[in-house]
Amino acid sequence: MDKYGILAVIFSPTVIALVTIFLVLRGHGSASDWVVSLSCVVIIPILPVIMLAAAKKTDLGVSDQAQRTPLLILAVLSYLAGFLFFQLRGFWEMKFVTLSYATVTLGVTVINALYTKSSIHMAGITGPSTILVLLGFKEGILLFLLSPIVAWVRLKVRAHDKLQIALGGGIAVILTVLSYLLCS
């Protein structure tokens, strides 16, 4: 793996999701909050991709646009399961996080199915950045500052063009703010 591949992994949506969950749950999340968050936001969404890649039916980036839609729908369902759990628990911050992940992923899925392959890496950094900023975490600003690096890496590895990067980042910010308003 070259330096761009390493950077793509470091700034992957899965790693950023782990950071987001850690920041939101540190200090006040129960064991069940941690298990549900890690399961619904990190493990379940990425597990089918890992399994398909291990079976050599896709690559870890799911480069084939047609393969993305069903995998993204599974992720949306996982995020919604987390949303229902946190709605019942009355844990507002995690309810917002999981709803945001669901709406952003649904937005990316629609763009993917109807138009073009938008950048999940860009959505995976700008969405959580917006979540953290709206929740008052200064680390959200740092993630926003890292998003140009993510865009540059995605261009360097020729995973996306500029429009696909802009779509991924833009839809994530817009739908995250909408999710915040829906939860408020």
C-alpha cells in the first residue's frame, strides 16, 4: 500500500466514526451505549464490505458503483437501529449522531443510485465534523481542517473527480444540519 492508500485508511469513514463515537461517549456513555454505537455505526456498516472483499467480490473501496447501493442501504438500516435505541434511551447526542449518519448515507445512496459515485470519504469526514461542531466539540474544527487532505488523497488515487468530492462533502454538511434540526 502506498502513502495515499495509507492516508485513505487513516481518514476512512470507519476511523472517523470511531473518533466521533469516542468523543461523544467519553465520560458519560454506559456500556450498552458503547456496544450499540460501535455495532451500529462502525462494525455492522463495514462488515459486509470486508466480507465481500475477503471473498474477492469487491475491493475495500467498493469501486463498482452498482455494488455500493445495497451496501449503503444496509448501513442506513444499521444507523437507524442505533437511532431507535438512543431514541428509547433518551440519549439526545447519540440520537443525533445516528440520525445524521443515516440521513447522510441515504443522501449519498440516492446520489450514487441516480447520478454519480459521490465520495463517501468526504461525507465521512465533513458529516462527523459538522456533528462535532454542532455538539460543541472543538475537535470538529480540526476534522474540517483535515477535509482538504481527504479530498486531495481521493483525487490522487483517482477514486473520484472534483464533482464527486464536492457532492460527498456538501451533502454531508447539509444533511447533518438537517438532522440536527430534526432532533432539536
